[in-house]
Amino acid sequence: MDNRQQWGTRAGFIMAAMGSAIGLGNIWRFPATAYENGGGAFFLPYLFALLTAGIPMLIMEFTLGHKYRGSAPLTFARVNRKLEWLGWWQVGISFVISTYYSVIIAWALSYMVFSFDLKWGSDTGGFLMGDYLKRVDIVSGGAIGEFGSFVPGVLIPLAIVWLVTLGVLVKGIKKGIELANRIFLPTLIVLFLMIVIRAVTLDGAADGLTAFFKPNWETITDSKVWVAAYSQIFFSLSVGFAIMLTYSSYLPKKSDLNNNAFITGFGNSAFELLAGIGVFSALGFMAAQQHITVPELAEQGVSGIGLAFVVFPQIINEFPAFNSFFGVLFFGSLFLAGISSLISIVETFVASVQDKFNISRTAAVLTGGGLSAVVSLIYATQGGLFFLDVIDYFINNFGIALAGLIEVVAIAWIVKQLTKLQQHGNAISDLATGLWWRVALGVITPVVLGWMMVDNIRTNLKENYGGYPTEFVIQYGWVVAGLVIAIGVVLSIKKWNRALQQTDSQEEEAV
Amino acid sequence: MDVSAVVMMVLGMFIIWGGFAASIAHAVKKSKSKKKSGEVSS
């Protein structure tokens, strides 16, 4: 009999899935992507992508996890023994992401503390690179690819991030992940709502919102805008790297998989929209303070690490009152959004190690999570930011996107499981999917992801990402992305214990 | 604010936040009707 853990409640599962999907990218990627790709007009391809790729993939992963009741490698092995490597590849991608994602959350934690006395001062860019990260200075003799020494200011919060993450995971699904997300997600929403309410009442907020929402309909015919919309949906929903599949494997027998996917997908987008309103209202305020227009401000870069750790501290400096308070709210939001996602990322390989090697949960958390924590120390060095930048780019574009493409092609066209999965999902869900779901996964998603992949390969063969030296890009970009696949294949060679033989019906009886 | 921006903002909120609210409302409604008939679902 299988004694797989289960979520305590449906709300607990939905909060955990939403907590995973709502991450740093919702706050620092979506607003800039929408702005750069037609403003209000971007919502059309974005919604189309949500309904034809995001939610269908969520439904597919929820159904796979629920039907085969295992971590990603076990689930794929149960679908077809030859697909196990795909599960390990996705788990490997999660492992790599967890190593640097934890470091960014550690920065957010540091900045939350810095907010109390606005320690970053007026030169926020100089503070981040110099005073805080003590980044290897390539202008005065340092080289990209050098590690330098450890940065104590990053090490301490990083240790806290790992303690919280592993502590939650050791407690298990119901008492650990579910309980943590029941606290983290509502707190995040309340904190972020406070920021948004304040931001929209600042001088210049209307100009920021105009820049964000004013539609540029000419962009609609540009294929790059559609690819950007699909990328945003795909990267934001935690699909393609084992998370949703693992989470849904802990659902009880009777679960409304299809509507859970709609709630998670729309919930994630709802937060993205809220983030766009908050970020662009704040940018409108900053532009007004500097007597420039929002597009002029946006030209300086308003996404990613720069937005969170350089631009936002500047905005917080210029707040008319309660600067520290809003600093704590903003970086606290980043911390909560990040840590709930990190927990889900680490859970993928904890569950996989537990399934494959038949060890206790505590041992799996300490082995998998512990190893990731040790590797994350690379990014807590003076040269860590360069490694983080290149590895993040390659693992996203040639890890998540490629693994997602292969997953959907394998399920739809190689093992031809779409109809079976649909029957399973519809049999237990209140909301039934129809032909649109099979068309979305069998045709639309593979075509768009395939196009994205061709475009990515073409771009990266033409020029090195970020202008980095070729050797550095090969070693830490291409090799890391390739190594994850190789490790996946190697791990799939090891034989399973009884876990693989347990059938679907036997497992369902155990629920 | 520009009128077209206001229209897009309202539309975006209506569809995305509305979609979220509708999917939750559907789940709550179904859950209540199942409780009445004695079924349990997650």
C-alpha cells in the first residue's frame, strides 16, 4: 500500500500552486514585457496564450501528477519507461534554478533590513554592485568567470532562506508546504495591495498607468509580441519543470483538476496585472520626480534585478512619507513571492529522490535541499552575479522551454496520451475540457514553443548572450543546460524499486 | 489618463480578475452542492 502524503484541503492545494506560480517574475518581468510589447494591446495575445497554452498545460500536468501519483521521474516512467529521463531532466532544471533563485530571495531579505534606514543611499546601482554584492570589478582587472571571495552580507540571509525552505519541506505536504502557503500567500497579497494602493495615489501615477495600458495595436501583427506573450505565460505558470506535476500527485482521488487549473492560471495572471499597476504607477511617480516621461525612464531598463534592487530603492527614497515602511513592504513581498516558489522548486527533487531511492522525507530534504544549498554558495561570491545571469538565461531558454516542448510533444504525439488524460480529468472534474484542449496541446503549444526554440537558437548562435566571452557562455550556459539532460539520462538508467510497478488503481485505492 | 488606456485597464481587470473570481465562484458553488449531496471533492 502506498502512503503518499496528501493536501489537507482543496484551498491548501490551490494556494500552494498559486504560491508557486506567483514568483519574482510576476513582479519584475510581466510589467516590462507588457509595456515593451504593445502596452494594453499585449493583453490580447497574453489572454490567448493563457487559454491556449498556460491553462491547458496546467490541466495536463495536474492530470499527469494525479493519475500516476508520483514525482516527475516516477510519473513519466509510469506513462512510459522510456520517458523517465524527461522527468529527471525537469527535476534537474528545478535543482539548478533553486541554487540561484534562493540567492535572489536572500538579497530581498537583506534589502528588507536595509529599508529600515534606507541604507542604499542615493546611488542605488553603486550600492548594489559595490557595497552589497562587492561584485568582481571587470574595469579594474577582475574577470568574468572569477569567483572572488564569499560575500558575508549575502551568506547570512542565504542561510536563513535555506533554513526556512528546508524547515517547511521537512514538515511534509500538509503541515509544511500547505501551512506555509496558507500564511505566505495571503500575507503577500495584503502587503502588495498596500503598495499598489499607495502607488496609484502618488503624483504621476496616471502617466505611468497610461504608459502601461495605452494600446499600440500595430504590434498585434508582430510575431515577436505573440512569442513574448507565450513566453510570459509559460515561464510564469511553473509548467515544464516538474512543479505542478509533483504538487498534483498529492491530491486526493476526487479532485476537480480542470477548475483547479483555471483558478491557478487566472490567479497568477490576476497578480501579474496587480503588479503591473503597482510597478507602473511607481514608475510614473519616479518619472514625475525626475521631470522626464515614463518612456524616457523605461529606456533605462525597468525589469529584472535592476527594477527590484536599483530602481525601486530610488522610488522608495523619493516617497513623500513612510519610506522605510514601504521599503519593507516591497522587499517583504519579493521575499514571500520568492520563497513560496522556491519551496515548490525544491519539492520537485525532494519527492524524486524519495521515490527513486526509497528514503525518508527528512533524508531526501537534507540530501536534495542540502546539496542545492551548498551549490547556491557559488552565487554568494563576488563573481556570483555573472554566473547567475548566464545560467538563468540558458536554463530558462534551453531548459524549461525545451523540456516543456518535449513534454507536450511526447504526451500528445509519441505516447498519444492526450485523450486518456482528458478522460481521466473530465471524469473527476466539474468542468469538462473539450476539443479545444487537445488542439491547444497537440498543435498550438508545440508550434509556438517550437518557434520560440528556433528563434532562441538562432539568436544565440548569432551573438553571445549579454555580450559575455564565448568561453564563459559555453562553460556556464550551453554546458550547464546540456549537463542537466545528461544527468537526467544517467539517473533514469537506475532501476526502480516497487514504486514503478504499483499501478494506478492500486495507488488510488490507497487514497 | 488616456481614454484608450482606461478602456484597456478596465477590460483587463474585468477579464482577468473576473475570470479568477468566476473560477473560484464555480468551485465554491459545486462544493456546496456536493456537500448537500454528501460527496467530498478537493
